Amino acid sequence: DLYRKVFVFRKDPSDAYVLLRAKLERPLQNFTVCLRSYTDLTRPYSLFSYATKAQDNEILLLKPKPSEYRFYVGGKFVIFRVPEGHGDWEHVCASWESATGIAEFWLNGKPWPRKGLQRGYTVGVEAAILLGQEQDSFGGGFDVYNSFSGELADVYLWDVGLSPDKMRAAYQSLRLPPAILAWKSLSYEIQGDVVVKPRLRE
């Protein structure tokens, strides 16, 4: 249980990552990924990387610069332009629905204009899921200059698109539906220089 705890990625740049273990029964037609990050990086960095053998950017949340997030599904991406952070925690949720190809992006409990991405696609099931690195091959192929440095918390992955109420609940750390990956029952393996510490502030 990582409640009120964080992963601290201590080095910049870094070869460290956290491998997440998820029980996926079937390919994903819909999903939502949420997490909270705290960093002073201005270079590109990866937050959440889900790769299959067929596609290294099956699901990817990347922040190429302070004013932009990129959300990948099946190797294609959409851009969400955001205000530059003020050196505080940022909570992001990204959801995607195969039937409509609608990609949703929420920052700090607020929705951005929806975009279209990979309609009819299916996300593969045999996945390597990593925090802190961007995979260019299955479980590897890292570029340290896309590595994350800072603090990560409240990582979740659902096999559904969350409702607006639940998106806001995730931001507020309220009760959430059962998830494939849940911060309060996370199965993970640390590789390299990452430390679990209590959160300094709410």
C-alpha cells in the first residue's frame, strides 16, 4: 500500500525505472491512466510507458516541454497544450475509447478539449509497463534524456473510460473503482535509483 507515499527518482538524467505488474485478461478497447508528478525538469520526460512487442508506444504519457503533454495510443499521438506549471504537483488523467477514438485529457481535475486518436484500435495485452523511462523496445531501449527525475504518486490504470465525476475523484484522491493498477495495492519492482518516501505535503 503506497497511500501517502511517493516514488522519488533521485538522479537527472537517470537509467532508473519502476516496473509495474498488471493482470490484464484481454486487450483494451478503453482505458484511463492517472498519475501525479512533481518535478522541475524542463527537458522532455516520460511519465507512463506501456509497451507491447508489436508497439513500443502502445500507451505513453510524455511531457516534451513545460507547456505540452503528448498522449500516445498505438504509436500515434495527440498534443494537449497546457499552462506552464508553477513548481507544484500536477495530476493528469488520460482516457481513450476505441469505438469513437475519443482521447480525453484532464489536468488537475479539469478537462481539456477532447481529440480524436486511433479509432477502432485495440491495445495489446502482453505489456511492459514502466514509470520513469520511455521504452523504444519492449522493456528497454531507453534514452536517458527522456527519463523522469522527481516524484511520482497516485498511479492508476483502468480498463474503462472514467466518468467526469470519477476523473475529479482521482484528482481529489477520493474513493475510486477497482483498477488494473491501483496505487493502494501496487505490484511493482524498482530498477535503479528510486526510493519510496512519505509524501511531504498534500
